[in-house]
Amino acid sequence: IFSFQVYIIQVSVGNHQWTVKHRYSDFHDLHEKLVSEKKIDKNLLPPKKIIGKNSKSLVEKRQKELEVYLQTLLTKFPVTAPKVLSHFLHFHLYVS
């Protein structure tokens, strides 16, 4: 049986607020695209953990790290987020 953690991220833009849900692998895929397309620091994404990856404390710690990661990305692109990041955060569904 495979188990994986889904991270629930609250997104706020102006008066709009919504939730997105992604696995760590989704963050990793996003990061790989941003590193190659936008020259984002490859060390910005929190590292993948193998041992104890589903322990409550690790999940909570990684949740916070992934939120910081996304906030950092959004500050790097204050005017227009790259298409891959906008899609990841579901901007197309909530922001007109």
C-alpha cells in the first residue's frame, strides 16, 4: 500500500482566498520547471525526506516550509507570476 501526504495551502490574492491541495511531488515538478525556465535557486525547495515522512511533526514542519517556499516565489514575481506557478496556485479559477 502506498501512502502519500497532501499539503493544503491557503492562497490569498487581494480580496480573494482559496485552498489548493498538492503532493510534495507536485511541488518538486513545479520547482524543476521554475529552475529551468526562470532560473530560481535550486535549493529554495525544502528537501525531500524519506525516513518518517508521514510523522505528524514532519508533515507540519514541511507544510510551513512549503508555504514559505510559495511566498518566496510570489515575492520574486510581484507583478506577473510565471504561467506554471499561476496554474499551480489555480489563479485562473479565482482571479480575473
